[in-house]
Amino acid sequence: MADERELDACYEFAKKLVLDAGKVIAEAIDKDKITESKGIDWDLVTEYDRKVEDVLIKSLSNEYPTHKFIGEETVAREGRLPELTDEPTWIIDPIDGTANFVHRFPLTCISVALLLNKVTEIGIVYNPISDQLFTARRGRGAFLNGRAIATSRVKDLIQALVAMEPWIAKNEHYRANVYRRMHAVIQGTHGIRSLGTAALTLCYVAMGAVEAYHVESVDSWDVAAGKLIIEEAGGVVIDTNGGKLDLMTPRVIAACNKDMADQLVQLFKDTISISLDENLM
């Protein structure tokens, strides 16, 4: 399925489907929501996560019966992460920013990506509350509500607005790194922001609203669509250590350009060196 006309059809079908599914979220935002824990107290799921994912997967399956799917709620139900193959695969997050949704904080979105041969060909991220539709096709640019977008031209980290997610420090495994890195970012940049949704924050890097974003302890469905949107807008998405991002276990540095990404990588490496020096004192 490498035919451009087929990809065009997939893109148009998925875009309409995401816009329709967004109505479920927009209509539900002011209602009382039924929530339950996934076993981690900061990772909530609502009946609407399931409803949106079921609608997306059912409709896509009917249209493309041979395609595979990796979805947040499906993985949660099955208790395992499927292997990413070369087959056409949709990676879906029905509601990214579920905690925001539960608290009626208006930064929440649907994220849908289509991969062929493990390469993302289509990325769609939609915030139905503010009616922001971010889209990208590989090699064709990135768009917000049909208007072309581009990343910031800032190249000096000290002038950058950088997004991070401090709530990840609730996980003891990430706590020390989060605190060290946040301190370094606060001291070494123009400012820091936390939006509570990885997919939407990646899109804000793509549109130039923030220069960079760092997050770990996320999954492929948080990143797959936004990564393509950033790259098509002129930015880069790499691993925290500076190498190629592993989409299935993403440790993300997303930036408006390579200079900015490299500076963040070095900043985080410096925090490790400083920590080791302090321990030796």
C-alpha cells in the first residue's frame, strides 16, 4: 500500500473520522465523567477513552480490514504491547491528556498515526475543545486547520521556551532525572511550561509556540502522530541521549531545530556530571 492515491484516501478518511470523534469529547467535557484507575493513580481512563477508541478502530477496520492497530485502551485491555511490523498500522490515542479532560482543563486531544514499513506516513492530532486540527503527510508539510505551520527559528537555548512534564516525578524510577533536568531547564532557558498532553505539546513545538519539549515515561500513541507533524514543520525528534528515537519506547527530546535539540541533550548530560561530582564531595 505505497500508492499515493491510497494514502490520500486514508488521510481524508481518518481526518473526517477524527473530527467526528472529537464531537464526543467536546460534548462530554462539561458532563460528569466516570473515571477509574489503571492501577497508577495519575493515569486515568474514562468511559470516553474507550468510546472514542472503539469508534475509531471499528470504522478504520471496516474500511481497511487488513490493517493492524496499536491503541492505548486496547493495549490496556489485552495487557501487552503488540509488535510493530511492516504492515500498515494505525497507532491511536483516543484521549491524550485524560487528566486534563477529567478536570475540564481544555488541553486534550485525539492522536492518530498511520505507519507503513515502520515509517509514519500520516499524523493527525485534534483538540476538539479549541478546534485545533494538526495534520501532516510525510513529505508534504504540516498544517493547523489547513494552514501551513513551521517551527520556531530560535537556536539559542537561553532564549527558548521549553515544555516538560513534572508529574512524571511521581514515578520513583524517573524522579531524580526529572528534578535535575527541570532545575537545569529553569536556569538555562527563557521559561518552562507543562501542558499535560504529549501529543498536543509536540504540535505546539511544530507551530512555534514552544521551542522544545522533553518527556519520558510515555508510549508510542503519545508520540507517533506528533513526531511526524514536528518533522514536517522543520523540527526534529530524537532520543534523550541524542540518538534515533525508538517509537515503541520513546524518550523524547523534540525541538524546533537540531541546534536546539543538541543543546538540550548536552544540558541533560551536564546534569548527570554535576550530580556525580556532588556525590563525590
